[in-house]
Amino acid sequence: MADLEPAQLKSAVAALSAVLPLAQPADAVLRAFFRAHPKLGARDRAFIAETVFACLRRKRLLELLAGGMHPQRLVLACLAKLRGVSARELAPLLDETETAWLREVRATSLDALPLGVRCDFPDWLVEKLLPELGEVRLLALARAMQQPAPLDLRVNLMKATREAVLARFARDGIDAEPMPLSPLGIRLRGKPAINRHELFLSGAVEVQDEGSQLLGLLVAPRRSDIVVDFCAGAGGKTLLIADLMHSHGRLYAFDTSDRRLANLKVRAARAGLSNIRSQLIASEHDTRLRRLREKADRVLVDAPCSGFGTLRRNPDLKWRQTPASIEEMRAKQASILAAAARLVRPGGRLVYGTCSILREENEDIVAAFVAAHPGFTTEPVTAVLTHARVPLDTGEYLRLSPHEHGCDGFFAAVLERATP
């Protein structure tokens, strides 16, 4: 790290102070902070963002070291203990008290700390995960969640091949490699400004985590299919499905956010995809869904969830979610899955997925659904993944985690509807 300047430290502390009420998503608060401070340069913005997210990933540890919720001490402890900033670099920015305190921070051993602090999870989350994972696997998962996520891309096959994209990146000096699992994926080393690269601007590549790509591949649409993305969101999986359909057939993208659907339209146009029909709905019970009842060949439910599988990218979620909010999510997930199932034709496929690592949002939801809907049965995902050229076997369901697979945490189940 280049020499730290007082203004950088001050800005990082101010940004963390804005984020720490945790009333809104951290990335949204940071965007607002940067808009309010337009004179900050690219290097300063990168330092601030990296520092704030590092503090959120290890907030519990840093609060212990700082003796409470003190933004400046949290930042200083983060820089000294986690980001490798030397005492020499920090010395000009500290008073005598802070210098002595940081000396103690550097000497603190992390091995003897309570499990929740070492995981940097709230205690209630540790209590949920520990019986299933055990301490060793839980710590491995937590430590993987404490690392920043890589920048993952998906190649749009309508416009390019993975080999051609990799060759172009090599010519441009961008360090990239094929993903180990997704046949469409490329992983970048470092964080180049990919949104300004010609391949991104032309729609040849999209930013998408490898786990999200695998979830989309489970839909396995055919060119002439009627497909529904029931919770389209930002549209990453919608675009993948449309690409797999070679922009043929009909792909309905439903969502309750007009802003997200508007963004999807822009992304679809950039990717050259014309088979997507976006539709704003009020809820999973919207009467406009009736026209597709029992007509869809494939339905994807990427359900709203806790997001705990994405903690590398969204570390604030572990501090913003509560057991009560998880229970609310579970009720919503069950309702959405049941509503989406009504659109599946006999012989069709329903894919349920989340970016959660919690059994109660995943296996438990699927088990309850199958018990209540005897016309649906689970199809082991291995055969579907093999057909999609994905070398992975996670059992009956798709279960992904950063410490085992190097991608975000995802769950998915493939459900087939019986024919009469």
C-alpha cells in the first residue's frame, strides 16, 4: 500500500461512520458517500471501499480490539491487523495513546478468541450452522467468507466464445483464467475496470458469480421453450437463460421492482437478446400470472433470501439480518415457490434456488413443498450438471460454498412435474 495520507484516513472513517448504522445496504450508502464527495480520486475511492468492506467482514473482531463501536479505532485496527499497514506508515497519523493501543492490537493473538469472533458471525448464526457443519468446517466457511470475492465473468455465447475472450484479455494484459466449473465462466485476477472494456460494452461478457452461472445452467432451456424467471431481479440469470435459448422461444422475466426490470432491458439490449419479455408484478399472487398457468416448460425461482452465501461481497448482511427476518423470508419463499409451481406444465421443470447457506431456507423449503405438491419430485442435479458439462457432484441438490468451490454460497433443487 502506498503511503497513507491523513485525508484518506479521515475519509475512510467518515465513510465507515455513514455505513455503521446498517440501516441500508452498505454498497448503497457508499455510493451516496462518493456522490457527496465528488473530489475523491479513483485511488482514494478504492482505498475507502476496500477498508469499509474489510471492517464489515471482521466487525466483531475489530469491535473487540477497539473496545467498542469507535469508527476511527475500527479503521486503524483494520489497517494494522488485517490489511498489513506498517507501524511506520501509521505513526504520523497517530497520537501517543493510539500508538500504544495499536501496539497491543498487533500483539493480540486471534487463536484463543471465542468461536463467534473467529468466525465473525453473530452468535445466533453460529448456533444455526455449528450443529450441521461442526467447528472445523464452520471455521473454514467463515474464513472464506472473510476474503474479498474475485471478479467473475460469463461469456455471452451469442457474441463470443470463452477462448476468444481469454485471448483478447491476454492481448490487453488482463490476467484471466477459465472457471473450474462453469463452461461459460472466466475469473479475473485483480479488479480491472471491466465495465469500460470493449468486451463488456459490446455485451460479449457479463459480470456474474460462478455459482449464479451454475444455478442458471440447471434450468437447461431449449430454443423453443416457454421459460419463466419468476424473480428476475437484476437479470443475471435471465440473460444467461436467454443466451442458452439463442434468443429464441419466449422468456418471461417477472419482478416486483420496475427499476430492476429497466436495468435488465438495458443489459439485454447490450447482449443482443430479444426473446425476453419483462413484466412488473405486484406480488407472487398477481392476476397477470394466470395467463401462463400450466404453460411454462421451465420456471426458475431464484428466491429472495438472507443472502448469507454472498457475505464476501455483502458482509453487512450478517449484521443486518436477524432470526426474525429469516422467518419472514421462509414464509415468503414458500409462498413464491407454490405460486411459481402453478405455471409449470405437466412434464415441465421447476428450479428453486437461493444464495443462502441456511438449511431452513433451502432443503427445508423444498421438502415442505414436495410434501404439499405430490405432482412434483426432486431430480438429482448431477445428471443435469453433467449434461451442461459441469464437473461437479454435490448430491441430490446443488450446494456451493466459497471454501469448497471458490464461488458464492448457492443452493438449488431441480423439481420435475409429472405427466398425467
